[in-house]
Amino acid sequence: MESFLFQAFVYLSAAVIAVPIAKRLGLGSVLGYLLAGIIIGPMIGLVGTEAKDLQHFAEFGVVMMLFLVGLELEPDVLWRMRFRLSGLGGLQLGITTALIFAFCLFLNLEWQMALAIGLIFALSSTAIVLQTLNEKGLMKTAGGRNTFSVLLFQDIAVIPMLALLPLLASTKLTVFSHHDGESHSYNLVAGLPGWATAIIIAAAIATVKLAGHYLTRPIFRFIAKSGLREIFTAAALLLVISISLLMELVGLSPALGAFLAGVVLANNEYRHELESDIEPFKGLLLGLFFITVGAGIDFTILFNDFTKIFLLAVGLIALKATVLFSIAKAFKIPRGDDWLFALGLAQAGEFAFVLINFSTQNAVLDYDIAKTLSLIVGLSMLMTPALFIFYERFIAPHINKPKPREDDEIDEQAPAIIAGHGRFGQIVNRMLLSNGIKTVVLDHQSDLVDGMRRFGLKGFYGDATRPDLLMAAGLEDASVLEVAIDDRDRTTQMVEYARRERPDLHIIARAFDRNHCYALFNAGASDVVRETFDSSIRAGRYALENLGMSRGKARQVSFVFYKHDRASLKILAKKWDPAIDVFDNTDYLALSEERYRLLD
């Protein structure tokens, strides 16, 4: 028990410390787990041979991950993406595998081993790339969308790879593997003729499909009615384990069954509950798997032949980047996005560790070669953050971007000037126009201005905070200035300028919060409107009505609250100091408490 608790303490401590640090450094959680394993294994030796045994248990996290991938892949969505998936993803996988296969043959490796290495290295890191794209806001770019398509194709391609790799087993390695003392699972199709095996496998897959369609709904509905969340979680785990066991019994990969089950259940109404219940187990087991991979890396091999392994990792990145860049050009991915596409997918991926271990267990790869391959994969993943930094610093700034649009020439003036035509300003503009009041609208977002014109409204493109544009819009003669731009500091500066130029002008400004209200009042705003205040008042009135208060009384209460809060804002603004936090401003707190008592 002490040994188990100690090992649990070591693994969890390594993950809790290393992963957050790795994410803060932009390395991602997968690399964090790998580094944690390297530290507690080869570096300081806190874990030893038990990491290999633990890895077999942790590999179930891969099964769960493929189940969750399947849940996200609704058949109709896959069909709509078929051209991009088969085009970009298929070409990348096929060309990369073929080139690496040829290189391995050149090195006099057996063709089975060469093909396995080609398939393993053709995959990229879904975890690292998607996380990095999301963190850097690049997911919605052309490069980000096409990168996601390739990663999705690769995730799907893992399934046939898991089915293919055992067929590549080497006789020599198979003989050796039978003497390593490992136990083997039961196989219902062992020794059966090929036609019988095919029938049993087809029947197993059909069983998964039919059960997913007709049995899971009533079963999960029955369990959900019990109201016991832990039983639903147990049922979700039982589902994945049962399907994985069935696939193993008929000689297929458990991951294949989990993936098929996920696709079948993609349209199930309990899909989100299944995801939320399995996700924590998947994350922990995958993290444990990557820690054991890191702990099992043989640094003796790395340091004995560092130059060769490092050059192979760099060569792998260069080869994959070249293939990806060529495909990007063929599919006419925009300039700049093609570099993001090529550099983002150039590394090997986390599934490579899975396939390397799977290939070793199935006598496809020699154990020593598998160790070298793991080192190459790990180094290529460690280089990925540097590739994204290279893209951001040396490529993105030099991409030909559209020339900035010149400000429109303002040839109209009106009694009302509206600065900003977003979700706030456009409502004000529509109210004024519908009552016959002419407006001049300024906005620095060209799509909003062009959208107004498509609706038959006139607006002018330009930075409303520029004094010359405000003057051109008629600031000297206007009656009202509505400030609705989406920038706290520039809103305050604009109010200060307008008040200085026109002491008699009525200025209405949008505020982001209460502190911004004080700043705007002190800057000279006549009226300040918090963007969520009025809607919150209405929500409070609805709550009072549904708690038993009459509609008339609720309206009166909400109106009194509104007037009191508006009056309090102007009074409290005089005690507000931007250099002091409101909770440390004793004068403000005393006056605020006094105003609160008046409301009672």
C-alpha cells in the first residue's frame, strides 16, 4: 500500500507541477506531461520499471479519447467536409507516408517496418496544435480551418492504422515477443478460417451499431431517472469498456470499437452527458500515459547519438513542412496561411507514442528502434512552440495585408452625432431615424459601415475620436453627441474633448461598468448609460413579479430603484478617485452606505 501511495503521490505531483508551468510557457499540456515523466524518470529516478506496467493501464485513455472523437463526428458533418478531409488530409498522409517509407527502405529497413514508421511519422499533434491555435486566436483563419481538417482526418486515420499494424508483424520479432512472458487476452477468432473471422467481426460491428441506435437511449433514460450521477458515470465507463472488450475478443483494436461507438452515438440526446462524464477519466489516463512515455525515454540512446537523433527530428519537420506547403499551394490556401498550415502540422503527434507502443507489442518494430522513434517524436513536439514563434515573428508581419482604408470624406452634418454603430449605437440610430431626426454616424469598422449602406442607411468610415472628423461631422452645431465606441479609455478621452470644445453640448456616453460611469461623469458626460443596467432592472422586475409582487408595484419599485441609482451615480462620482480602489476609499464607502440606507 505504501508503495502504491508513494507512486500515486509522485505521478500526481509531477503532473500538478509540470503541466501548469508548461502551459504558462506556451508548451501545452502534452509536453508538460512528457517533461514531468522525463523529470521523475530518467532525470531523478523516482519511478522505474513499474512505469511500463502502468502504461498498459494508461493506454485506456487513448480508447476513451477515440470514443470522444467519434462523439464529435456526426455523420452528416463528416459528409459535408468530405472533400477537404480527403483532399488535404488524404494527400498529406499519403505523400508523407510514401516519402518516409522510401527513406526507410534506403536505410535497408524491412518494408513492413518502413511502412509502420511512415504511418507513425505522418501524424501530427492534435492536442498541441489545436490548443496553440485557440490560444493565439488563429482557429478561424484559413490556415487554422485547413489545419483542423487535416488533424481530423489524421484522427480518423488512426483507426485503420490500428487495424493494419498487426498485419505487418515480423516473424522474427513475433517469435521473440512470445518469449517475453507477457500474458495475452482471449481471442474468439483465433484459429478460425478467414471467412468465419470476417463474419464474426462484421457481426460484432453490427452489434455495436444496432445497440447504439436502439438500446442506449432507453438504458440511459432509465439510469437518468434514478437521479444518481455516479451511476450514469459508471454506465458511461461500462459502455466504453464493454465495446472495447468486444472488439478485443474478435481480434480488433479496442480503440476501433470505441471510435465506432462514438460515431454511432454522435446524434444521441445523452451525448453531452457522456462527454462530461468520460472527459475527466480520459484526461487523467492520457496524462498518465504521456508521463509514462516520458519516464520510459532512454536518454542513454539520446546522448550516445544526439546529433543523429536531433538531425532526424529536424529532417522530419522539414520534410513534413515541405509536403504541407506544397499541398497548401495546390489548394490555393492564402499567402501567410499556407505557412501557418505547413509549420503548424510539421511535428509528429501524441498518437505516434500510441502507435509505437502498439507496433512494439505486435512485433512490428524492434524495441531499440521504438526507443529511437520515441525520442524523435518527443524532440519534434518540443520544437513546435518554436515553429509558432517563428511564424508570428518572421512570417506573419510580412504577409501582404490589405491596405488600410482611408477615412471617408464627411459631407453631411446633423443635430445628432453617433460615434460607433455596433450593437449599442445602431439601436440609438434606428430610434432617432424612425422619429425623423437626422444623424451622422461614424465608425472605424468598415464592415459595419458597408452593412449600413446595404440597408439604405448612410454612415461614414473613420476614427470618431479624431477631432478633425468630429468637427467635420458638425460638432460645433450639433445638439447631441452619442458616444458608443467599444473602448473604455478612448470613450472617456472623446467625452473630455467634446466637453472642452462645446460646454453646452448634451453628451450621452456608454459605460462598461460603474467605475467607468464615474470617469465619464467627471469627464463631462451629461448622461451615462451602463450597457447592462437597464436590462438588469427589467430582469429584476420580472423576478419580483414572479415572486408574488403585483405588476404595477414591481414597475413602481423598479422605477424608484432606477432614479435612486442614477442620482447616486452623480453624487458618488464626486468622491471617486481613479487612483484608489473603491474598497479602500473611506469617503466613497461612507457615502455609498448612506445612499444605500436611503433606498431602504
